[in-house]
Amino acid sequence: GEDVEQSLFLSVREGDSSVINCTYTDSSSTYLYWYKQEPGAGLQLLTYIFSNMDMKQDQRLTVLLNKKDKHLSLRIADTQTGDSAIYFCAEESEAGTALIFGKGTTLSVSS
Amino acid sequence: DTEVTQTPKHLVMGMTNKKSLKCEQHMGHRAMYWYKQKAKKPPELMFVYSYEKLSINESVPSRFSPECPNSSLLNLHLHALQPEDSALYLCASSQRVGGMNTEAFFGQGTRLTVV
């Protein structure tokens, strides 16, 4: 079945780069997504990558996709305290009807 | 406007109450979703509406009843809930279900507490 795995916690210092990793199982996923969730809030779409791309950069965010290994990563450059949140990796379900989320990585940024 | 608006933000209800959660989007999206998120867990899909018709029900108990009155609105009617139904209920929308460009936008959620 479909499954998305993430490491649960990451702790970095302000100004450092953060790298959040994700592995997924469904090789037919057309898009892969990163969502951010701050405490008590809904999900904010950060970025997404089309499956035929290797990399996508959007300001401080860089997404790398290794389709052979089914590995996705999100790099946040110059991490700020406001980046502290839970980050969810998500892939489309096999039928393309909804999103399958990973368990989420809690990013903690210390000053 | 890339906003999905959910009301209320917080809801406390007794097990014998009937209440409704509301969701609205004006992006012209034709797919709308209800997800349930327990604390420290990822969102789990409950229902999918495509062109105002229910297309997926992920074996959700009948005490949750979705409704899509028009292409901009999605409701979730609640009746006889249990304390374990307490969670954050998230609404989302996307241009359509499946195919290209299915990025979903989420509302801020309704935090439901059943007492």
C-alpha cells in the first residue's frame, strides 16, 4: 500500500540550513508536496515538485527528488525561528484522489 | 484569493448535540475534501467531493454527514459524536480530483472537542 515516511524531529540553530527527508512508496505519484503546520493552525502548502523534475528552488526552499530511490528532501536555507513547525511530506494516492501524508517532522529552531 | 475559510475555529459539543462545520472557497475549485487530524498525527482523509458529488467516503461513521450545497461550500454535519471524535477537522480544495495540478489548499481547521 501507499506509505510516506519521515524522521520525526529535527533541531537546528538559527541561520543554519535545515534538511527534512521523506521516502515514499508510490512511484506513479505525479506530484509530491511539502506542507507546513504551525501549532494550532491548518496546513500551508509550501511547495511541490512534479515527478519528472530533480530539483525545484523557491527562495529559501530547495526540493530535491530522487525518483529512483523514492526520496524527497526539503532544504530550508538560513533557518529562522519562524520556521519552527511541523513539516509534512505528501504524495498523491494511487487513484490520484487525495493526499497521503507522512507523520510529519517537527522542526525546532533555537536562537 | 487562495483562501479556504472554515467556521467555527473552535467548537465544544456534547454527545447528544447536533452541529455543523462549514467550509468555503472562491477559487473555482471543483474538488473539496474533509480531513481529520488527531494531535501529533498526520491528516487522514474522510470525504472527497468532486463536482458537488460525493466521490469518496473513507468508511467514515454515519454520525459524520457531509454535504456540498454548491461548488463553493462544503459542510460536515455532526450528530451523536463520541469523545474520541475530538480532533482538528480540516477542509481542503483543489482544482479537480486527480490528474494534473491537484495541489490542495487547506483551511485553518475547526478544533472540535466532544464532551
